[in-house]
Amino acid sequence: MLMADALGAGPSADHAAAAVLAAFRAAAPCEADLAALARHLHAALAPGDDAVRALLLSAREDGEHLDMVGCGHPPPLLARDGYVSRPDAVPVHPPLGLLQHAAGGLAPATVPCRPGDRVFVHSNGVSEARDGDGVPYPFEERLAANTAEDTDTMLDAVMAGLLAHAGGRLTDGAELLAISRAAD
């Protein structure tokens, strides 16, 4: 899975986003190593393209782990047992287009997933949204307040709260994806 967002706007950002998406579609089916896949996406960007924030995720066949590589992208949040937290040990590397500045290479992280866990992958448009007074949207708190809800209801409530907080107008793309492990 890929969630990505070009850092700029206009033709250069559009080109960068299209290049990363095309490279992902071509390479993801045959590249299981997420660090190698991130390097492949990085190489697809032309000089002068805007950088691209990206989070690459792969569910293991055992269904008990998610592997991920973050390239300038906000780390996901984990809802477990009524609490919301950031998974441990999810390093954030430079965005695609700037990976040459990654110290020590790319390190994938593994997040264990228990039955009933939900992982929320989100764009910075969600985590950095502000109201008219510049107050940030309390994203983690809103997720935590809705953990008793089913996933669809939870997503609807969080996104409705985001839109209300921003006065009905978002200034950046706001994407939120839930990955759930079924309860046993």
C-alpha cells in the first residue's frame, strides 16, 4: 500500500506525484522489500521534481504484522484496546526526492497487529489542519474518543470533526485510511 503527497503545488508537484504512482504500480507487485521499493520510487523522480512524502505499508501473510517505511510522511496511529498511540520504532526518513540525505539507509519498521487493532494512515492535511485561529485539529484525541465505534463510523466522525474544525474549508488534502485486523 502507498499513501503519498507531493510537497509542492502546480505542474512539478503533479509530475512528481504521477511519477511516484506509476513507479509504484510497476514495481510493487514484484518488490517485497519496502526499502528497495522506496529507493525505486525515489529514482523515478526527475531532477527538479518536487519531493514526495510517502508511507509504504505491507501486511505480512501471517496477518499479525505490518511492515512500513516512512519517507517524510506522518507516522500512522494505532488504536488498540480503547487507546490511540504511535507505534514504536517507526523511523521517518527524508521524502522521496531527498532520500540521498537519509543517514544510515532506510530502515523498515514492523508493527505487530493484534485482533481488533486498527492502524490509521493519514496525510499531513489531517494532522496539521487548523481552525481560523490557528489551533490545530486534535486528531489523536478525536480518534481516541471514537475507538468504541466501528471503523466506518469512527472514520466518518473524525473526518466530520476535521471539516467542522477547519470551518468547512480545508487548505490541504486530507486523507485517512484505516487498516483493521478482524477480532478473533
